[in-house]
Amino acid sequence: MRRHRLAALMALALTATVPMAGRAQACATEPFVDNSRLAFKKAKYDDRVILIVYGGIARGDARRLEQQILEHRRLSVPIDEIWLHSQGGNAWEGLGIGRVIRKYGIMTRVPAGFACGSACTTAFLGGPIRSVDPGGRYIVHAFSSLGRDDEKPGDTLEMLSVEQQRQKEQGDAILGAEWSAYATEMGVSTDFSRATMNIPHTSQKTLSQKEINDYLVTNFPADPVGCMTLN
């Protein structure tokens, strides 16, 4: 089957598992879906059960993800991989999601055409096995501790009151220490922590495949297929 890109992520037939008679390519053309609440859709890739996690990360999403995992286990269809497509959101919740993923030992992947930014990159590290495929985007920057679910690059200190700025500086120090410990716990290079913290929250950087490999962000060979065919 020739490779092709669908118009957008929501055209991937993600509303349910695609029947075996039909197939869809997991490859989004937009860098991000909108920042609405995190959503979950099931699909299959070869014989593997995939949970596609997309949208904005907000408080309570770690619990919601764990409920999805447990429900699949109850139905005897445990999740083999989690595919991530999100511009991020609440930094603390990203840590929580990552720890849920590690608790259940589920592989994480950013397939071709998907993008994982900010708090999503933290969640991604929870996978004991991790892959960012060619054409997948892994986008990092230093985190902010304000706890707003809609935080994004472009939010500046000038937009905050003096008291908010003081709270942010204190919170950032706490979050930075927690995030560095988490990255080490997940087996990522300490160079990755330093490099990420040096990228201002108001900016962002898409890591190259070389950087992703050198920093031990991934530990599993990328799928060379490009857009991945879902059952």
C-alpha cells in the first residue's frame, strides 16, 4: 500500500478500532490537535493494541489514563503501545501520566506526523520502551509551574502580577528539581535535563533524531515505514 497523509488527525478513523477489512494511515498533517481535553482512541497496528492519546493535558488526566488502561485489561485486551499527539498542558500532570505509563509497563511512541510537546514529552518518558519515528516531532522547553492547563510558549512574565512572578519563580525551582529527578528515574541522560532547562519556556525546540538518541529519550529503533498502517 502506498504511503499517504490524511488531511488531519481526526480523519484517521480514530473513533473506533478500524475493521480488518479497512485500513488507515496514522499520520497527521497538522503539528498539533487543538488544546481541548485529552482524548483516548483505540486502534490496532499489526497485532498490537494501540491507545492513541491526543489533546491538551489537564489536571486529572493521569487518573483518566489509568482508568483506560485498567478497562482494557478487564476486557482482556491490554494496551501494547501508547501513541502521543499533544502540545502539552499542565506540567505536573505530565509527570503523573508518565508514572502511570511506567507503572503498567506500556511502550510509548510518537509516530510519523504526530507531535509531542511540553508536558507531553514528560509523559512520553514514562514508557519503559520508547520510540520517536522519523517524521514524528518531540518538542521541548523549560517548564512553568503555574499549574494552568492552557500554558503554552508565548506566555511571558510581563503577563503576570508581581506576586504571580514570585510564586512562579519558587514553583519553577521545585518543578525543575522534581522533573530532573523524574528524568533520571526514567533512564534519560542528565545532559537531556540540562539541555531542556536551558530552553526558555517562551520558546521551544524540536529535537533531532540524533539528539533524541544521544539523550536516551528513545531506547527502541524507530519504525522506518513513515505513516503507520492501522487495522
